[in-house]
Amino acid sequence: MSDKKVVKPVALAVGAALAGSFALASGAVRLTYAELNRQANQLGHDLVESGGAAGGPPLAIWMDRSPWMVVAVAGVLKAGLAYRP
């Protein structure tokens, strides 16, 4: 069974069950699972709209470790793309 079929439903179920709970925090930035999901969905949608296509080359993510890096990774995966740290 591919990871895509296992990870996505589990991640969605956890996010839905804990929507109001904090998913991550760093300094003054705190994101709930619902906020993380909303921002990742927006980024994923923007990537698809800008011509990103599943099966293409991995996207490079060059960011400091932060809540926004987690949003970026989740958004790339939601767009059906791969990333390279």
C-alpha cells in the first residue's frame, strides 16, 4: 500500500478531531490544526493554479524551521507534489 493512501486519511482524521487544538507553536506564533489546514489548503491551491502538477519535479523548500515551513510542506503535499528540503 502506498504512503499516499495511508498518511493522508490519517492526517485528515487527526486534524478534524483536534481542529481547535494547537498543532504547533513557536515563539508568538501558534496555529491550530484548523488554521494549519486552511493555510496549507490555500498554498496547495495556489501551487496547482500556478501550474504545479502532480508527478513533476520536487519543489525545493528553503526556509528556517518555523510554523510557516510546516505550512509550506503540508501545502506542497496537498497539491500532490513532492518537496526536497
